[in-house]
Amino acid sequence: AMKTENQTFGAEFILLGFFQYGQMNTVLFVTIVGLSSVTLMGNIILIHLIRLDTPLHTPMYFLLSQLSFIDTMHISTTVPKMAANFLSNDKTITSLDCKIQTFVVLTLGGTEALLLGFMSYDRYVAICHPSHYPVLMSKTICLSMVTCAWASSSINALIHTLYVFQLPFSTSRIINHFFCEVPSLMPLVCQDTSQYEYTVLFSVLIVLLLPFMAILASYVYQMSSGKGQTKAISTCSSHLIVASLFYGATLSTYTRPHTLHYPEEDKVVAVFYSIITPLLNPFIYSLRNKEVMGARK
């Protein structure tokens, strides 16, 4: 009994990481670390500007600062471990660290998905019902939206993390990925997980697909209502591009059964939602924005 206990709790996993192609490694590594540093800087600056500049104390910027906080956390959860593994060539990750990564990545992904949906609701109200905006997006409503996003995503993440880590893993414990997340752990499980994968599909469809449909619906309505059309198109097109990148990448990872996953492809897709989207968010939402540019000056 002691031995199996040890196997489940004490054992380490091996993260193969992103880099397995000799010379390409250093270039890729430097690129990813560079992008991550820019991402951290961009998001941290944005959070500070929003905090310091009173005109930016609006629901939209409050949601935006939450998004930046999530992106900062996301990069800080996945990249340092990947960098450490690459530099030391020791590819192990403790069972506890792997659990924490899985939980945090799921929580952040879920919260970001819901926040992007709330942001589109915010734009919809601002453009289509400006007179009702103070009521429909009051401080209380805004705070409860954010609290609801964080709470529901954490509970969802906790349930999945606890369930996955009590499954029997194969003795090799090699994760062909650069961080721990549910889809990358599935191939290690020594029992049929098809039933469980349906529950993953179900929670993903609720957390990802509903907000994405809401975003699309709100934009279609904004375009057809003719109110502030050019304004809507300029802010929304960029929001839509980033949202589509994020939702598309996450959906393709979390909705396929593990038999249809290809590690090399998964890693590239994961770069989109763990590095590229966090990098684009501060630039897309703020640098094209007069208020933020004003705050920067």
C-alpha cells in the first residue's frame, strides 16, 4: 500500500517541454522568453495605468485590468518552469507543482473566457443602450460579474484537477507538453477515460462556447442596429480577433478526445492561448485607445 501511495503522491512527472530539435532550441527559447517579458511588461503597465488614472476607473477598464492580471498570472505559471527545464535539462516537475499548474491554468482559462464575454456585454450596452449604461453596468454588477467568473472557474478547475490526479497514471509519467494541463495528462492514464472526457467537453462548452456565442451575438446586434457602427467595428474587430484566437485554440485543445491529440500540434496551439493571446491583449485593447494613450502621457 505504501508503494502505491508513494507512486500517486510523491512521484514526479517529466515535462518534455517545447523544445526537442537541437539547434532550434536556443532561438525558440530566447523568442519565447522575449515574448513573455514583453507580455508581462505590457500587462503590468496597463494594470498600473488603469489603477492610477481616474478617467480609466470605468467598468470596461476594470474588466480589462482583470484580463491583464489573468494574462500576467498565466505567463508566470507556465513559462518560468519551461525556462528552468530548458536551462537545467532537468525536465522533472513534482506532482504538487503539476497539480497547481493544472488547477491554475484551468482557473485562468475559464475566467478569461467568461471575462471576454462580459467585456462584449459591456460594449454592447455602451453602444446600443448608452442611457441605461450606468444602471446595467453599475459597480455592483461589474464586481459580481468578476466574482462570479473567478468563483465558477475555480470550482470547475478544482473538480477537474482533483478527479484527474486520483486516476491511475502509467509508470513512465512522461508529459509531452511544456506545462501540465488536463489534455496533456490524459495519455498517461491507464484506464478508459472516454466517459470523463465527455464531462470535460460539457464544462468546456459551457465555459467557452456560451461566452463566445454571446460575443458574436452582441457584435451582430451592434452592427445591425446601426448605432455607433464605425466605432463598434473598430473596437470589436480587434476584440473579435483576439477572442477568436483564444477560444479557437482552447476549444481545439479541450474538446477533442485524447486519441485525436498530436503533442507537437498541441504545443503550438497552447502557445496561442498561453503566450500569444496574453501578449496581444494589452496592445489591442489599449494602444489603439485614446484614453489609455492619454493616461500614458
